[in-house]
Amino acid sequence: MNSTQVSTPARTATITWRLATVAGVVAETPRARTLLLDVPGWPGHRAGQHVDVRLTAEDGYQAQRSYSIASAPQDGQLALTVERLDDGEVSPYLTDVLSVGDRLELRGPIGGYFVWDVALGGPLLLVAGGSGIVPLMAMLRHRKAALEIGDVRARHNVPARLLYSSRRWADVIYRSELTRLAQDDETLDVALTLTREAPPEWTGFRRRIDRMMLAEVAWPPGERPHVFVCGPTPLVEAAAAALVELGHDPALVKTERFGPTGEQR
Amino acid sequence: MNGDELRASERQSVDEPAGEAERLDGNAAAGILSEVFVPDLTTARATCANCGAIRVLGALLVYAHGMGTVMRCPSCDAVVLRIARTRAQLWLDLTGAKLVVMPTAAAPSAA
């Protein structure tokens, strides 16, 4: 177990449902979009946390799902990036129907385990598959904001590396922002892998994340990076197992499995 | 429709095969646990009653079923915690946890 002490915002009651208002929507990929939300009374969050979203039909039927927070704690609005699952009960509503001014029931922030902030230090190694990038993006945005204001805890300029797997270039969520972040910050490396289809000029990885790729991208285990792996369950388990085989301390490898593709009932 | 234990079932997978698909992390149970506990239980340490391994709940394995959420020890696979919601009640079984040490609201949590 890692002994680093982290201050968690103190919660004094169980988490309650709040009514958020959609203040903006941003198309990220053909299937994913970001909802910018105003949430009255929002207590603040840490990068990596999620919210539960609840939809209620006219007949009272409720459907509930969890979505990772994409925004940094420093950002003014709460951002959720949602990828549409065609047979999903909740996500098509969030990606296709919900509009500016609409309201949405949510509770959070939830989960203090899969979180990182600059006080935890680095190096920081992020491994994402598909929309698993979302909570990791919150960490990168938080890190950037902390560096910009010269946060004393970020003085050593916590170096970060991201390895991000997508099917094809058009599916890479936040691709312009990631490119910009990496260009502007020599202590951040972004490595993308495209598993299904790549543009002709593509020079990045062209296969699923494997042990060799992780050995190439990750810091040596001796550097004791904080590792966060998020994505579909098979990808997360393969990457986490490979990292431990490479010698990384299992206590420093935190995982967030998204579970199966497809709706369950 | 299960509830919040179904973290991510809505999210699009990349093209990995979906075997072992229902296994999630302890973090996925954070929502339903927050209905009962004020401290964040995903950073609480639980001692497995079967093998004695001590893990934070966020590092346990979560199996989400329609009937409820089961949290298992990653060392020995024994059930550590079960929680389920019915229309008017919430069921919590902690017999698989010999001890749970949770951060209080006033204290910093160990990550």
C-alpha cells in the first residue's frame, strides 16, 4: 500500500442527487460528446472521480449509469464525456437528445480510489482504451492547470506519459487537445495506438496495447510511477498484468474497468 | 436494469473481446456504498475474512448482477462484501470482511 497522504474533501453526509443544467455540448468524435454542466451546490471533485446519472421516464422507470468526469477540479463547469452505445438505455439520450438548457439528475463526485492530484507526485503513467481516456484526461487537465499557476506541489513538474488505444483516428477523443498538450509541454508524452485503421501517414503504434509497447512507453519500474489504467475490462486486465510482469508495484497500478460492451439488464 | 454497479456498461469498448465482461473494480461500487456510508469506502481497508489479505475496497473485484453487487478478494476470490438494493431496502453483508478501517471525514485518506 502506498503511504502517500492525500487530502480528500471531507464529506459530512451521504451523497445526494442534484439537478444539473446542460450549459453546452461539444462533439468529440462521431460517437462521443461532452456535456458541460452547471451543477448548483457542486462540492468539487478530484481528477479520476465519476458521477452517477439517473434518467426517469414518464412512467417512473429509472435507468442509472456512471460516467467519468472529464473536467479538472479547477475548471468552472463539470464536464462529462459520453460515448454512445447504440443499444444503450442511457447513452443515446445523452449523446443525441439532451440539449443546452435541459436538466439532468446526477450524484457525485463518487470514488476516492482511482484519483490523482499533483500532491501525489509522479511520474504519472496513464493507459487508456477508448473512452477510458475520460478520467485520465481530467488528470492531465488538472496537471496542466496546476503547472500553469505554479502550484508549489507541481514544482518538480511531475512528468507524465499517456498511452491511448483507439480503433481509428476519428475515434480518438480529445485528439486536438492531446496534440496541443504534448506540443506545449516537454514533460508530457502522448503515444497513440490505432488498432483497426490508420491514416496513410500514421507513424504511431498499430496494434493493441501489449507488454512490449508498455515497456517502450512506461518508465522503468524503479522510477515507481503512479499508474492509472482505464478502459474495457479485457484491455485493462491485459495492461495491468503486463505492467506487473514488467516489475511495477501492483499497489501503484490502479485500474478502472469499464466492463463489457453492450447493455446489461 | 441494475443500477450504479453497472459502471461502464454504457461505454463503448475498443475492439478487445468481451470475455470476463462483468468484472469491474471496487470503484464501481462507490455509488451504492455512498448511500450507506459517509466516508468514501473505496479508500477504506478491508481484511479478507478468508485469507487475511488487506486491500482498499477500490482494489477489490466487483461482480455486478441484477440481484446486487458482490465484491471479491483479488488474492483468494472469496466474497468480502455484498450489497443489494430492493424497492424499499438496502441489504449489506459484511461477513467476508474481518475488519474494515475507513477514513473519517476529518482525517486524510491513505491512497
